[in-house]
Amino acid sequence: MDLPYLRAHPQHLPTFLEHQRIRETPVPGGDVSRASRLTLDDGTSLFTKTWPTGTPPEGFFEAEAAGLSWLSSPGAIPVPSVLAALPTMIALEWIEPGPPSPAAAARFGRELAALHRSGAPGFGASWAGYIGPLPLDNTVSAGPWGPWFAERRLQPYLRLSADRGALTPADVQAVEQTIKILSGYDQSEPASRIHGDLWPGNVLWSADGRGWLIDPAAHGGHRETDLATLGLFGGAPSVDVILGAYQEEYPLGDGWEARVPVHQLHLLLVHTAAFGEAYAAGVRSAAAASHRL
């Protein structure tokens, strides 16, 4: 199998893999999927992800493909090309990794600003989404942002986290207070085209000195969400440089720093819902800070 054949017949890729007709090398790929580097007969490398055991949730890889294509369409920021999106796997162009640098961070900040500025029809998306292993309700809304974010991005993962015992009753009450505040929160900025799961591990720093967007939960959302989540889990390399370059290109609204915790709360709740109480302290801290919104 070479690249032209794959483009013409993507549905044959699993069969070639099953019969070991393609060289496959495991690579790091996140907490959810099994990732590999494939080498085709013409020397082309691909990055593939498959579900580790059993059958993936319906539409899981198709949702990632839809998000990548949507993020790439404005031509604002590097996004890997989708070569095959099948029910059991996704295949993307291979991006050679490289070290991050301040210059790459500044360029990434400018390009992320251009992506956000390209806009979205509303909050949500036209496809059913996933974030990590969990469904993401992308029902489109005209806004306003606060009630939409409370209903679609906080409540579902608060319920899942509570049901699995990852949060204490006091934690749940604190998040519910944030949801109550957001339900009446008036934030008039229109929807932006966002990555939606932009923690530092979902920026791939490449050998060509750029930051690529990978593993999206893409949708129309508030642009501050992407910027806030870049600061989670240790923060992206040169995150201050990213923010500075972004601000020069597309200045943020007054008081954006105070809103960082409420934007981070979504992804932290996803982690307690998917991975358990190890992330409860982060939820607790972000919820408390969000009460000052």
C-alpha cells in the first residue's frame, strides 16, 4: 500500500494492518487511544489511532476527523491532514516532532488568534462530539455563552463525576454555584472556532518550528477557553509568549484573567468524570475561583 492507494481506498487500511502488510511502530498517543506510526511501501509515514480494546464508541474517530477538517478550513493554523477516518481508526499525516521555542510559541499565538477570529455559526457544532473518551454535546445554540457553557460543558461532567464518586458533596455544591452564576452571566462576544481540548499535550511542536493542533474536541465556543486550558497541567512551553503574541493579534476582553478558572473547570470536570478523584483538587480550586466571576 502506498499513499495514492490509501487515498483511493482508505477502507482497506485495517485489512493491510491485520495481515501485517504495513510496518507499524507504537508511539505515544495519549490516554485514550492506541497510537502507531505506519510506514507505507513508498516510504510515507502516517500517524494512526485505534481503540485499545473492543469497539470504539459510535462516531468516535469520525468526530475527530470532522473537528480537524473544520479547524483546518480557514488555513489559519497547522492541523494534520486526515487520510482515513473509519469506524475503527483514524489515519493522519505524520508530523515530525521538534523542540518548542519562543519563536514557535509566538507564531502559535498569532495563528491561534487567526483561527479564533475566523468565527463559528454558533456555540456547538454540526456533528456529535467527543472529549477524551466521553461524549460532548454539540447541540448548536445562538447563545448567550454563559447559560450554554453551564448546560453543555459543565453540567454533564459534573453529573458523571458525582455518579462515580470522584467529587465530594461539597465539591458538587461548589460547581453547582458556578453553574448558577453562569446561567445569568451576560457575555456578548460571538462564538469563535476553537480547539475545545487545548491542554498543553494537544499542541504538537514540530521540527519546522510550528505548533500544530491535534486531538481536538472542536466546536464553536468562547476563545478564552482555549487560552485558559493552555495553562493547565504545568502549562504549555512559553505560555506567556503565546498569550502575548495572541493579545497583539486579537486582544482579549477586559477581565479575561478572572474568567480563566471557569473556562478551566470544564476540562477539569472531564478529567474527574473520565479518570477519577485524582483531579478533584483542581475542580475544587477552579470552582471556588469561579465564584468571583
